[in-house]
Amino acid sequence: MWTAAAAALPVIVSVLVLTALTLAVLVFSARGFDSLFAVVAVEWLVVNRVPLTVDEVSLGFLPLLPPLIYVAVLARQTRAVLGDIEEPGAREAGAAVAGVTLAGLLMTGLATLLVGSAGSDFAVRESSLTAALLWTVTVALFGSGLGVWLYFRRDLREVLPVWVRGGIHLGAAFVAAVWAIAALLLLIGLVAAWGPVGSVLEIGKDFTGTAALAAISISYLPNVVMAAATLAVGGEAHLGEASYSLFAVSRGPMPEVPLAAALPTTDPHWVVQGLLLVTVLVAAGLARAVAHWFRTTADAVKAAWLAAAIVALVMVLSPVVAGGELGVLGTVGTGSLIAAGTALALFGVIGSATIALSLAGLTRRRERAESELERRRRRAGVEDAAVAVAVAEADGVAEDPAEPDDAAGADDDVAAQGDEVSAGEDDGADLAPAGPVEEPADAAEGGADAGDSGTAEESPEESAEESAEEGPRAAD
């Protein structure tokens, strides 16, 4: 419940802002406040892109800038609400989207009631209640859904294949590039037709009227840019009986607004037709810039065609979102099917061919880099082995000279010991004949005499008894 209420906060804030702005305008213009709520209700319907009727005249060509601002605010608030929740999931995201949608429907229902109650004194009202509710739901779902995608896009990266992710990003880049080209074309047109634009601004007479005309033109800028984008891909745009393309211009009645004064009135110069070449170069440049995202040519080509399909889808939706009925002047829109077909072919063929060729070059460079790296690794391994062998040999040379000295010292010791033994034997040989040799009988008699004198050795029995007595003493 809290998630839904927090996500729906921009709906309430938008109504309050519209009320404050309307109140300020009424105070500044010194008009009464009787129509305050009816005007705010109509403004809310315009913010939600709801087609209107003015004195039974259809007005479906509405400014696109207010809905874009509203969608951006909804997306930002939805993302912020999900960010404040610990581990949000599908339930929290659904609650946020439902809160925004229900709040928008409630405000739209209230706005239709206010406009209907002021119908006798107020000429503006919605063309259809069903259309009003459908457009409100569409705008709310788009804004809140964009916020949900912005929050969960990192998780979606792990689920979606690389060619889908790459195709979406490349498609968004293609659309942004086409809109940028269209904006540049519009800027050139405004500068070239500054005289007629200034004349239209003078219709406002005073500051209030001039500011109102300028504000209307600014609010319709996104509509004109989206229409001009079809020209950048070879399509055509029309405003009632007038039609415009890179190859021909058909004139017709125009509304008295500055942007309409900037529209061309003669066939375009051949330089303008070179805009198609600019679009081709931009498509090739963007495709080449993202080629390194992919590892296989199949993924790269699929991503390029997905991006082209996104551009074609935008061209199909452009007249629905940015066009509509403009009263007695007729319908404002584009040749969506032609523009979609040319966009699909242009961006699909140019994008896929460029990205495939770029990826082939990148693959060759990667293979050369990998082979060079492997060669350097092998060379480094051989050099390391050679260094190890050299170090081992150096260690062996350092240890070998000490071994002969040790062996010589050992030989000298052995020789000295041998000389000592030889000298001892020689001495024994020299001393042996010096004393008389006793006969066995004399030796026996000498032993008997020694026993009698008390110097003879003790018997084994006596030694055993003495040892037995000394043992306890030692223990003590």
C-alpha cells in the first residue's frame, strides 16, 4: 500500500502544480476564478494526451512536451520508490505501477466531471471518455514501466541474451541519432526563415501574446522533431493539405504559429537531399562503434536488425503519438508505413553490413593479438628455462672447487694415520728383542709369586659380591 501511494505522488503534485500555474495566470491577466477548476481539468487532459473538442471541432494534435515531462517525473519517482525498498520484486513493482495508474484514472475521471459540469460556459471537453481513460492508462503505464525498467535493468542483463541487449541499446542510439538530425534540420529551418517567424510573433502584439505564441511553439517542438525524423529516413510528413519530404513540397494552409512559419514553401535543394547520406553515415558509425560488444557475427547481425526494427516501430508510432486532428486544417501526421519500411531497410542493411565487417576486422586483430601473446609466452618460457639452466650450472661450478681440497685433506689424514701405524709397528719390532723371553714355566712361577704377595686379581665370586654391595650405595 505504501509503495502504491508513494509512486502515485507525482500525480497529485502535477495537479497541484497545474493549479498554481493556472491561478498565477488568472491573477496576472486580472480575470475571474470561475473557470479555474475547468481549466485545470483541461490541462490535466492535455498532460495525458487526451483528444479534445472545441465547439465540436476535433483537436487531437496536442503538444507533446507536457506528457514527456510527466512521463519523466513518473519514471523517476517509480525508480526512487523501488530503490527505497529492501530487495524489491515483482510484487512491489506491480504495486507501484498500479498506484500510478489508478491515481491517474481517478484524476482523469474527476477532470471529465469538472469539464462536463462547466459545459454550458466552457467550450472545451474530451472527445470521448473511453479515449480519455485509454490515453491516461497508456501514459501512466509508460512512465511507471520506464521507471521499473530503469531499476531492474541490471538484473535483466543477466537474463537477456547479448544480442537482445545490444540490439536495444543500438536501437535507442539509432532513434536518438535520427531525432538529433531532425532537430538540426528544424534549427536550420528556423534560422533560414527567421523573418517570417518574427512576423508571426508580432501577431501577439504585447508581451503576453508573444510569450503565449512562443510557449505554444516550444510545447510543440517534440511533435515537429518526430515528424521531421521521418524525413531523415526518406519518408514524408503532412499538415492538412501540405506535405513535406526531401524531394518535394506541397503547400497548403498553415496555422499562425512560429513553428509553422519555419516550414519550407519551395522544393528542397539537392543539398537537403544529402540528409539521407548523413543518416547512412550515422548508422554506419554507430554500428561500427558497438561491434566490439559481440563475439560472433550472428549475434551482431541479429542485434543490428533488432535495432532497425526498433527504429521502424518508432516511425509507425510517431503519427499516433505526435499527430492528430487539427480542426478544419485536417490531419497532422506522417507516412508511417513508408517511413518504417525505409528505416528498416536503411538501418538493417547498413547496420548489419557495417557491424559484420567491423567484427571481422576485430576478430582478425584479436586472433593476431592472441597469437602474438602466445608467442611471447612461449619465448618467455624458453628464456626462463635457459636462465634456470645457467643458474644451475653456475651453482655447480661454485661448489666443485671445494671438493678436491676436501679429498686432499682426507688423503693427508689417511696418510698420516698410516705413517703413525707404520712407525708404531717399527718401534714394536725394535723393542721386542730388548727383554729376555720368559719361558712358560717362569711365567707360571711369577704368577704364583704375585698371588702370594697380595697383588694378584680377585676371583670372580669376590668381584660379584663387591658389585652387589656397591649397587645399593649408588642408589642411595
